[in-house]
Amino acid sequence: TTASTYANKDVLRTRFAAAMSSMYRSEVPLYGDLIEIVRNTNKSVLNDVNAKAQPSDSRGINVTIERLSQERHGAIRLGTPYELRIIKRVFELLGMYPIGYYDLSIAGLPMHATCFRPLEISSLDSNPFRVFTTLLRPELLVSENARRISLDLLDKRNIFSNVLLKILDEAEVKGGRLNEDKTEIFIQEALSAFSWQPIAAATFDQYEILKAEHPILADIACFKSAHINHLTPRTLDISAVDLAMKRAGMAAKDTVEGPPARECPILLRQTSFLALEEAVRFRWNENQSIDGDVSRGALIEASHRARFGEIEERGAAVTQKGRELYDRLLRESQKQRAGTTALKAAEITTKVFNEFLDTWRELRLQNLIYCEFKLKKAATMLSLDSKNGPILEQLISMNVVEAVPITYEDFLPFSAAGIFQSNLQSSNSSQCVSQSGADLKGLEEAMNTSISDLDAWYSAVQMKSLKDVGKSLGFTLE
Ligand code: OOG
Ligand code: NI
């Protein structure tokens, strides 16, 4: 047979994300419970919106239930440039590309990150699966010993099967496309790189040394896979899900990361339930084989805490100006919040964020958010006059053009850091990292690809929509 049909990347990504979700559900059953809570909440929010006959985007909820019910992000922590380069190739076959740079050293973590996700709007609509992918920066570790042990462990491990590597090679020869008859095996082999491996690659001593330096370091370097450490469904009402999680007895974080609750949601609000204690078995010493005698008693039985459940509510993407305002208000509220209770902290944040306008119209007019412009009705004989202000605004008030806030598809470094910290119970997190700053070039070199710029991406989406609307109206909009 001539197997010349290639898999559609959007379909493949959907299958992969679903397979990963079911793997994680069986590994971490609490994640399954969380999915149920989120599904029920989303259903009732959408019912509400429909019952009130509001336009569905009045809260920035321009999302279909189809997209929503599959929407997830995951996170992995990689140890070496080699691992990152292979992962990049795996994601490429799934139509996911690196966008955005996240410096986590600002939070005392020896790593930086990017997000792999679809870049086309149609692909995002079909399945927006994204993976927050961090890479260890060994050069930031203060302890020589910890650096040596972790690099040694990472150097010895191989998280990818030969079958997977071969499939990647073959697909790339064909221009980065996967034969349909290879999809099942590809999904299985790729998934295994993200699966939980209950027998550690490190000895117990090595684990203890790295964990004392930083629990994240132990999580990155001591295992045989790059286990997915959480999978996050998107909710339309994070406050409601947060409450339901606590009612269901889950040990949830006490504060929600990101901006406070608003009429017009912006960026990203996130919270999580804490990482679970999971059984892990370690070798006594390096002479003991990992794959040989693993019967009970031959290994040290211990546990590790890394994997958790998270939820998020997505709002509008903000412009650079909006982002600067967000960052300033976040810093301000953090300063004022220091040492207060969670309840008080929420109050303070809400008050500080009053400065961030809260109607879609004002947000747009102040150039704080990005919008997609859509033609609402065929327009003939428009009486437009540039003396009456910007043409675009006239079209919007005449109901000819609609401005729909663009959903923020990415992450926030301070929120990520907050999520990391809450799952580590580490007291000395900033002491193990030397001050150094962002290194976008370093991450790009490590993966041998350039990383798309976040702001440029949203700005291009907005511009394209303007151009399209202008074209159908027969003039140029800007
Ligand atoms: C990644 C944490 C960041 C998010 O949603 O901000 C993240 C990690 O814990 O490895 O997933
Ligand atoms: Ni996350």
C-alpha cells in the first residue's frame, strides 16, 4: 500500500491531548474529579449567559462549548537542551510552536520557559492544547555539588524511545508530516516520555541532596521521564470552581493568582490543588541496576510530591500598555498585601486594580486590550466623516463592526511562580539561585529555534482582522 495520507495536525493534537488527559486521569484520579467540577460549572455559566440572552462575548466568553470541553494546558520540566530539541520536534508534528519567554529566576527558580501552542486562530479554535515547557538553567545553581549530580543524572537518562526518534526522523524527511498509519504508535511513544515512572533514576541519596537544594531540581533530574506535572482545564468562573473544590475537600491554594475578579476578565486567573504525595522507589546506590532486580525490598520505598491539579479562567489579551499597567498594579498590590490574611489580600487587590478600567469599550479606547474586529452586517451608504473621530469607532457605534476581545492564550510568569511555590513547601527557594536575569537567546539556542514574540502575535491578529474588515467595506482601516 502507498501510505501517502498525512495526518492532519489539528486532529492529531486533539487525539494526543485526549490521550494525555486520560493517562493523567488514571495517574492522578483527583484530576478526574476536577474535570467534573469544571464541566458542571461551565455548563451552568453558559446556560446563564444564554438565559440572559446576552451576547456571548459580554464577559469575553467568545468560546464554543466544543473548544471549552477539550481545552487544557499541561506543564513539563526538562533537564537538557537535547531533551528540549526533541520535544520541540514532537510538538511540531502536533502543530505546536514555541511562543513567549518566561524568566523564572525572578521567583528564585533555576529555570526559564516557553509555551508550545498552535499559532493559527483556526487551529486554536479547533484545539488550543498548550504545554508550558521549562528548561533547567544549571548555571544558576549556587551549589557545585548539586549541579554536578543533576547534570550527571540528566546526561545518563534517555526519556525518548528509539521508536519515537525514528518516527520523528521519517516525518521530517517528508516535510514534517506524519503518515496516518504511524499516528497511533507516535501518540503512544510520545506519551510515554510524559508518563509517571514510579522507580527513580537517582539513588535515594542523590534525591535527598538535590531536594535539599531545591525540590524542583530533584523533580527535574531524578526521574526516568519528563512526567507531566499538571493538566489544567479552563473554567468560565474560577471563583465558583474554587469554592466547589474546597467543598469537595480538595486542599486548594488559598489565593487565586493573577488579576482579581472583574466584569471584564483580563489575562489569566489560576489556582490549584496541592501536589499529592506519590510513592517512589529508589536504588540504594549507583551500582544497583535500575531495570534489574526491582522486587519489593530491593529498593528504598519513599515518596515524592510534584504533581497537582490546576484550573484557570482566561480573559482578554492586553496590549503592551495594558501589560505595563497590570505589572505595576500587581507589584503594588503585592506590596500592600504582605502579611495579611487571604481575605484581606483579595480586598486589597480588587481595590488596587480599580485603576484598570472595567468596560470593554473603555479598555479598547484606552488601548489596553487587543480586539478582533468583525463585520456585523453588510453596510451600504455609510455616512462616515473623519471629522466625527476615528472611522473604526464610528463603524462600531453604527453596529457595522463588532470588537471582540482576543482571548489571552498564554501564561504569566509571576502566576507560574506562585503555582510552583505553592506546590513545593520549600523555604529556601531563592537561596539556591544566583542572580542573573532573563536569557531568551540562551533558550532559543538550546532548542535551536527562535521563539515567537507574544505581543507581536496578538498585535498581528488584531491588524489582520482590521485589514479584512476594511477590505470587505472597500477601504483601509487602521
Ligand atoms: C509550571 C508552572 C506554570 C502555569 O499555569 O502558569 C504553569 C510547572 O509547575 O512546571 O503551568
Ligand atoms: Ni499550569
